[in-house]
Amino acid sequence: MYKARRRVALVIINLIAALIFVFVAMYLAPQVKINDYKTYTNTFPIVVTSILFAILLIVSQIVYSSKKTNIETEVMQTGATAYFTGFIKRLRFCYSLEDFYNVISEILELQADCSVLYIDCAANYTLYNSPNRLTDNSELLKKLETNYKIDWPDGVFFFGDDGGLISKSTHARGFFFVNNCEHFYVFNRYTYLFDTEIFPKLYEEFCRFQNRARIISSLSEISELSREWEQLADTQRSFLPQTMPDVKRMKLAAYFRPLINVSGDYYTVLPIDENKTFLMLGDVSGKGLAAALVMGFVMNTVKIKEDKENLPALIVSIDAAIKSMHLQDKYTVLFMGIVDTKQMKITYVNASMSDPIIVTRSPDGHRIKSLSSNCSIVGIIPLDESDITVAEQRLFSGDLIMMASDGVSEVMNDEGVELGDTEFYTDRIKRSADSDPQEFIDDLVELVMDYNGDKKLRDDVTILVAKIQG
């Protein structure tokens, strides 16, 4: 239904645009008077026609995009399909099988009147079974086991009344997903009412949940064995960017040094389009496994959110994810911003990070502009979108944006003076601002180590630098 209505809308809009174009060409063009036929050329009507065509094309695309959004909202968020739309939204914030089972019960069983059977075929083990007569039917279970064996291919499939495979959802009495030898069966007698576009979306989110749950489970299991902490650190580092993306008009570099094998520091760089890039750096309170787990939750929340330009909504989602872990006194400070190299600006939310700055050229040399805090810490106190202010700063060619965890500015010398309180710090930043981002980071790290002397560092050190290019 969604796909069909979208196609109909596209055809109608393009047809209207074509009719307008033909009308103008046939009825308005002949009205143009040519006084001097000797100097007349075809250039004028061709240019006018081309401009008209371009305008109609742009307008039709704008109208179609708006209509497509309205159709998707109407189809996906109303009727029977709305149940699965709600299920997908809740599934995005499931991090364990227990979370998954709660969402199945609350939405699929209680709201959508579905029965669910979840089987790990590799282990020959039933992970979840709805408490009703349908999924307790031993004859049905045997039929499913016979029909859909362990080597069944991954994907989305539909079955009929007898449990046999059918090709069309219009005659289905249920459907099932297969991924990594796990079969997820959903029995529902009005399956034909669900829009077919919802099934691939649901399957994609189901696969994401499985991968996410495995990573979280692996972190917990590995942490129980002290000799496996290096593996835990490797797993955690997999959340961080392995290489910096190639971004138009911007160069990037990062540095990450955990105090112990695992860290509560994190950063990411995610291109939104050819002009906009999402940057984030944060620090979780405390050390060790709990901080590392919170870090993983934060990074996953950011990854799965589709609209990364809505910074307040993103902060609220991170806040909800941390609170759902029920870890006492765990929170994060973080900075997130969107750099737009076309509009030459950075839009940002600073949730109590102390060090984000822009280093910009001025007639008197380099000047440091602070990206001040405009949001409270995240994950421990009540927080909603109305509490969050989005700020903006202009950018210029050559500007350097630096984000750093407090392990940089709070490193102490032998007299107990923090680096961030000294002129050495600001002078070195200004002196290195014209350097390549990686050279800038190398210079700053060298300063941190020299200032700390021979003492052991007391905190994680994480730096992310972005340089605006002309």
C-alpha cells in the first residue's frame, strides 16, 4: 500500500508538471512578439523553456517529498501497521534478551494480538514462547522444525494456516525471520492488513538487535575473566571510528589513550551529507567495566538514530539509554556538533564538557573561542528536550575545532597545578593551530606527557580535532 500510493503520487505530480509545461509551451510561447526577424534566433525560447522545465522539476520534487512523508506517516503509523512501527521504535533501544521479551509482551502480544515463538536452531533451544495454546501446540512445533531446518536461508518469509511456506502476505497467517540460525515466528491471523513495506524494516531492526545484544553479552562475559581484559578493550575500541572519513573541506584526526584497558571516553565522526558532518566526544563518570558499558550504550544510541541533526532528541535518547541500565551514579558529559562546511557554521550542544574550543585567526594572531556548556550532565537527572539549548558559531577557513576529555586539561605537574590553568596550554594550542590536525594532536599529547613528568596518568586522554579547509 505504501509503495503503491507513493508511485501513484509520483505519477500524478509528474503528470501535472508535464501538463503545465505543455500548456505554457503551446499557449504562452506564441504570444511572444518578434519585431526584428533578421536578428531573431532560437536561443531565447530554448533558454525560457529550459528554465521553466528546471523550475517545474524542482517544484515537483519538493511536492513529492512532502507527499511521500505524509503517505508514510498515514500508512505506517495508522491501522494494524502502527503496531509494528511502535515495535520497531522500542526495539531500537533493546540491549538484552530480557528487554526484547518485554517489548514482545507489551506490543506484539498485548496490543497486536500476536503469538511469538523464538528458537535458536543451532542450540536446539526455545528462547521465547508466548503463553498460549497456539505456540504450545507440539504438532505445530514439529511441523515448523520439519519445514524450516537449521540451514534455512536468512530473510523474511510468510506461512499459511498449515505452517507451510507461501509467497504472498495477503494469504498469510503469520511470518518469520531467520538470521544466524535463529528463527523468529510471529503468528497473526490478520497479517494481510500489515503494509508489506514494514517487514523489511522490522527484519533490519531485528538483525541490529541481535548484533547489539551479542556485543553487550560479550562485554559482560569477557569482563568476568581478568586475563581477557585485553579482548574487552578490543571489543570496546570497535565502537570507535577505525579510520577518519574523507569529508569535503574538512580534515580530521583523533587520539585515544585509556588509563586502563577499558575506558569511559568515546568519540565518533559521522558524515550526514556532503556538507554536514556529525562530531561527538564524551566522557562517562568513573572507570572500568561500568563506564565501558555506558560508553557502548551511548555509541549505539547515536548510531541507530536516523535524524542526527535533531541534537536535543539525540541527547534525550542517550539520557534514556543510560537510565535504562539502572547503574548507580553513572552519567556522561559530552559535546556533539554538526559542522556545515557549506554554510560555514557549527551547531552544537555542550553537555558540561569543559574543553571544546575553536581556534581562529585574527589580525593579532590566533584567538580561542570557547564552545560553552549549554546542557546539564546526561543520564542521572531529569532531562527533556525543552531543557536543551542548541547553540551556533560561525566558522572560517583555517579554523580548528578541538574537543578533548578532561584527561588533557586536568593533568597536573609536580606542584599540583592543572595544565588547563596555565599559559603553556593556551600558547601551545595557538602556536600549533596552523598545523595539520594530526600534527596538532601530536604536539598537544607531547605537552601533556611532558607536563605530567614521570608520574602515571590519572585519567583517560581522548582528543578529536577538525580543521576547516578553504
